[in-house]
Amino acid sequence: MLRISRIIGFVLLTFAVSMWAQDICQHVGGVLMTNINAIALPTAENGTNLGPVYGDLAGSVAATVQGQDSQGNFLIQHYWVTSSGETIKFKLATLYPVYVDNSGTKVAVPWGHYRSIITKGGTGKYATAKGYLDYFGIADFEKLTLVLRYDGKICY
């Protein structure tokens, strides 16, 4: 009887530890606005965007345009600081614009064509976080503004 109790206890402990070790994930969403290429690095065509973020990841965002690939897609490095001062790190993202107006100054960003992947190494609760953010919105390269809705999942 004691042996069966120990086996049951071991099984329950193993189950509890495995449940505790699993990632806790949460859905996040909100909106961000930036002023395109506010800081020219090294030129106005290849600069950093700055702006506020609202919603679940409220704070500020900076995104540096690293250039374009051979198909004309934009390569972007995100930097995110929440209102509590924690940072979120991202892999280099690719923006696949699917609509450009006749003047070439406005670019639509539909869902599924722009995703940034969260990598470990942020600060605070984001130090070991992983996940993604998808975006939808429009960039106006004439007025140098960008408004995007973000939606995704973060696991801790």
C-alpha cells in the first residue's frame, strides 16, 4: 500500500512539475504610430521610426529600416520599450507590401504580410519571452507617417 502511495505521489509530482514548466501564453493587441525615418541612419531613406504604442504592450516603439531585399520588401529591426520600462527584442522582420498607390508614396500593410518574431533577451518579464506580432495598416511615405494595428501572442 505504501508503495502504491509513493508511485501515485511521484506521478502527481511529475505532472505538477511539467504543468509548471510549460509556457504561459497571452494574446496581445493594440495600435502603434510612428513618424517614418525620424532619425536618418545613414540616410533619410534608411532611418529609424519612433512613436507611441497603445494597448497590451503600451509604451514606445522604434523600428530601423535596414534596407530592402531583391523583391523590394522592407527589412526592419524593431525596438520596443513598454511603459513599465521593460524591453522586448525582435528578430529582423520583413514587410511585404501588397498595395502601393500610383505615386508610390502610400503602402498598405495587410494582415499576414508583416510579422515580427519576439526573441529571448529582453528585460523584465520579456527576458525569456517568445512569440510574434502581426501588423495591419498603412505607411505614407509622402507625409512620413505610419499607423499599424498589432495582434499576436507572447509566451513566458
